Amino acid sequence: MVKFIPLELTLQLRSKVLRGGAPPEVCIFPTDQQEGVFHLAYYVVDEIATIATFFPQQMEGRTQEGYQLRGMATDEAFLGKGYGSVLLKYGIAYIQNTNAKYIWCNARSSAVGFYQKLGFVIASDEFEIQGVGPHYKMTLNFENI
């Protein structure tokens, strides 16, 4: 089941999956509490399996309103069960009710296939985020859904 959650409930999984066990305070993004941000979690019984954060942010070079997806992570015990797809589709549906025309993200190179299955397209050359690894900018334009 997908639920809206407070920032604090994202930090443990962000630390574990995205930041190599870094302290929770290191896993807070500067955009985590800006206006319009929301955090989602997919729960299996009472355990968080997958998380993602969405916030209003235009992608460089675009003039239309957009949302950035950031901090998407799935606990290893729940990988390959489709929970990430369900959560992301929920977030997409929610954002489609705003003025946004697209969602974009900096996708880890290892996750490109996951995003492509949901309709995202690569929008940049591969680039390195220091301390995190190789990424691509990817976009999902709502007129293509």
C-alpha cells in the first residue's frame, strides 16, 4: 500500500540503499522541505519496502513546470516484486493533477531499465555524481502517457 509519509521515515532507507549507511542527517536533501514536496512509501504490512521523494523543480533547459523525483530506494528484501513501479505510478498520477507537464530524475545508470519500462527516456549523456556513481537525466512527459 502506498502512503504519504514525513521526511523522517525516508531517512533509514535512503541511508541503507543510497548512501552506504551514512548517518541520517547526511541523507537529508536541501529540497526535502520546500513547498510542494511530498514523500511516498510502499508498505508491506508495517514495513517500508520502497520510498521516493517528489518536488516541484524545472529541469535545466525546460520552461514548463515539472517535478523532480529524488531519493527513490527499495529495500533489498523487496527488490523485484514490483513495489517500486506501483509507488512511482502513484506519484505520477498524483503529479498529473498539478500544473506539471513532466517528471525528471537523475537515474543511477543501473536503474535506467527500470525507468524506461515506465516510459521515462534518457535526456543526457552519462555523468558522475561524486560519491554516488554514474547517472543519466531521464524524463517522463505526461503527453506521452
